[in-house]
Amino acid sequence: MVKNVILSVIFLVALILILLKERKYCLRKCRANNHQHGASHKHGEWISIDFYSYASQIRGWNPVFKVSFAVALVILCIVLDNPYVSLIVIIAMAYLTIVRGGLAAREYLSVLMIPAAFIIISIFTIVIDISKEPAGHFNLHMGFFYIFTFKAKLEQGLLLMLKVFAAVSALQMMTLSTPSSEIIYVLRRSHIPKLIVELMNMIYRFIFILLDVSAKMKNSALSRHGYCDLKTSWHTFGRIAGNMLVISLKKANAYYDAMEARCYDGELVFFEEYKKIDKKLVISSVGFLIFLSIFPWITI
Amino acid sequence: MSKNQKRVLKLAIVFAVMFGITPAANAMHIMEGYLPPKYCIIWGAICLPFLVAGYFSLKKTISENRKSITIIAMAGAFIFVISSLKIPSVTGSCSHMTGTGLGAILFGAGAVSILGIIVLIFQAILLAHGGLTSLGANTFSMAIAGPLVSFGIYKLCQKLKVHRHVGIFLAAAIGDLFTYCVTSIQLALAYPSETGGIAASAVKFLAVFAPTQVPLAIIEGILSVVIIIGLETYAKSELTGLGFIKAGEK
């Protein structure tokens, strides 16, 4: 068990280092962007995920295969709850996304680090306990009360962190290589009600339209000193959001008319590329899943 | 101070620094892989009746008026975009609105449950917030519990003849706070404290997330009011179309 703890601590230290470095990089990037004009500033982390998924070299793999592989991995991670399985998954997913997918390691890490703040805060909360008497293995006197923890709790927290990162990286392998439209296609294949799939298709398209609108409005507000101080910027934010709703309602009507003009009768049909299922890939991934699921019994 | 205590102190300092450098105050999406399998299934099952009810009400609206499908889809996209816009703040930290409270006030709580789960799926796919196995828990806290409370408070304030803007502020802020409480309880149920059980654990989670979530709820309330004021000034006819302002009022 000592081995487990050492393993996880190394992981935690690496994580913090990456986080610090990433933050510096992000700040620099933000500053560089502010120096340029605002037009290039409409990207955030989310658009980059969409962009990476289209640019990925493993986009050609069958989407049904990718989604089911990722879901199976996530389920295996949380059911087995084994640190070695988690580690293998983290490494395998990094290999798939970076080496096979051709995504830059820095970009991959920055996507993986998005949930890091929540993970660290919430795991910290699980690990510590508060009481009036020093009851744990490690106690910290805080005047009126003690913050304390047990060795077992620390270990549980560290293992949980590994597990969460494994699950997140499996999900990211999917999102960074499968465009949303293909994920929606998989959902339709799995018999999610037609109305919901339809709504998802439309919402996905409308999101980008509205983002474009909001970026334009933000630009024009910026050029008119709309963000000169905090109070003004809140006002600007509210106005932009309100205006966006008005525009979105107007556009909704226009889009319905456009769809009607193209014989819309309750079903949107899109062109879908047929992607062949690579038999070698399926066999090796099923082998990998079986290996993972019997792994805990081999090591004990 | 013993050696152990010193070690813990150092650990605490590291965490304090972490808090300082990552003031990202997102809505509390529970991450992929965080919940044990039992709770993933339970929360999903709890959401199911609400989702089914929401689905049928949406289906009815759309079969009555086919044209409303694009408006409903736009509402979903609007909630997503509102939740992805950075709120202006002094420190340059990234905070976001949840947008579901405002959505419930504008479009009604029934529509928001289905739109909420779709928005949550897109947040997981496009923004890496939340996940697929924690979708049930997140849907319950963000798309069902929060909006229902927001909607209820908004209606209650209308009945009690509280000023409309105060009502909207209260609805959005309390809905947000309620979401944060529900999420804390969900986390506590999955990971109860060794000594005090679930209640102690819930208090811990509430305390740890309070510094980010309480100001965020107040900001969300203020911004919702600002948005509604903007809408009332420029877009009365659209609001009447949504049923927000009853015809002949004001």
C-alpha cells in the first residue's frame, strides 16, 4: 500500500507543477491576445475542443467504436477502482490522443487541467475532518478546533484523484477525436428519442451562431469603452446577454422559415460519412478492455 | 509542533496557495469518475420522471405549434452561451453564470429540464465541464432542483406582489445557492465523513465551496436583473411572445 501512496504523491506533485506552468502560459497567452485586436479573442477552451476534434488524426475511426470504447473505459475505471488500472488508462489515453491523434502535448494537458481546480478542492474536503479533539494520525491545531486526517483517508483521496483523472482522460480521448455531430449520430443510433436528437442537432448549430453574435457585440462594446470599469462591464454584460436573446428569437423565426422552404417535415437529415470499422482496432481494444478487467486479480 | 504537525501545516499551505492561484468559480459540475457507480445510477433514476415529464410537455408544445421547435432550440443554445461567457471581474478570474435560473424564469421550469440535460451534455463534450457518468447527479442539481426553486420563488414573489426585479434577483440567486447546496449534499452522500457521517461531510463541502459559490450566486442574481431590464427596455414584444409579460401589463 505504501507503493500506492508514493505513486499517487508523485502524480500529485507533477499535477501541481503542470498547473502552475500552465497558468503562466495561459496568462501570457491572454495578455498577448489583449495586445492584438479583440477579433481573435473569441476562442475559449470549449471552441478549442471542437477544433481539435476536427483536426484529430483518429477522426477517421468509426464514431460508434470510439464512443463505446470511451464509455466502457469510464465504467471500468469507476467499477474496478484500482490505482494501477487508472494509471494504465491515463497513459493509454495520452498515447491515443497525443501520438495517434497528433494533438500537441501542451494542448492536451491544458484541456485535461480544466477540471483540476474542482478535483483538488473536493478531494481535499474528503480527506480532512474537523473536530475539537486531535483524533487522527495527522492533526493541525487551529485555535478552537483541530483539522485532522487519517492515513487511510489520505490514501483514499489520492486514489480517488487517480481514478477521476483516468475517467476524465478517457472522456477527453472521445471528445478530442469525435466531432459533436458524430457523437449526436451515435446517440441517434442508440435510440434516444428523435425529438431530443433533433433538438441537440439544432442547439449545436445555434451555439456557434450565438457565440459569433456575442463576440461581435463584445467587440463593439469594447471599442466604445464598455468595459472601462467593473460596474460598466456588468451593465455591458447584461445588455449583451439581453440583446442576444432578442437576436436569437428573431433568428429562430428566420431559421424555421428557411427550413420550411427546404421541405422540413420534422426530421433533419445530414450527410454522414461512412467510416469503416477497423477490425484490428476493435480486436485490440477489446483485448485491452479484457486485460484491464482481469488486471486487479492478476496483481493480488 | 511535532514533525507530523509540521508536515500537515506545509500541506495546508500548499492548498492555500492552490486556492489562491485557481479562483476559477465555475458552477459546481461533478467530474467524470468522481461518483461511485451506485450513485451514478441512483441520481440518473431520480432524474428520469422529471425528464419524462419535460419530454412530454415539450412534445405537446411542438405538436401544437411546429414553429416553436426553433425557439426552444435557440433557448437551449442561449442557456449554453450565457453559461460559457466570462463574467467581468476585478481579478481576472474565470467565473461563469449557470444560466438555468434565468432560463427557468424566461422559458418555464418544464422546458429547462430537457434543455438542461442537453446543455450539460454539450458542456461535457465542448467545455470539459462535468461528465457522462455524473450526468444524472448534475442534471438533478442544475437542470431540475435549481430551476424548480427559481421558478417557484419567482412565481411566489409575483403572488406576493414583490417588485419584479427583486423577485428575479431572489429567484436567480436562491436557485443558484440551492444548486450549490444540492451538489454539496450529493458529494457528501457519496463520501460521508469518518467521524460525523453524511451531515458533517455536507457541512465540510458547503464550507469549502462557499467562498466561490456565494458571491457567484449574488452576481448571478444581479446579472439576471440587468439582463431582464435590458430586455424590458428593448424587447417587450418578444417577451410578450414568451409569456413573460402578460398582454396589457404595464
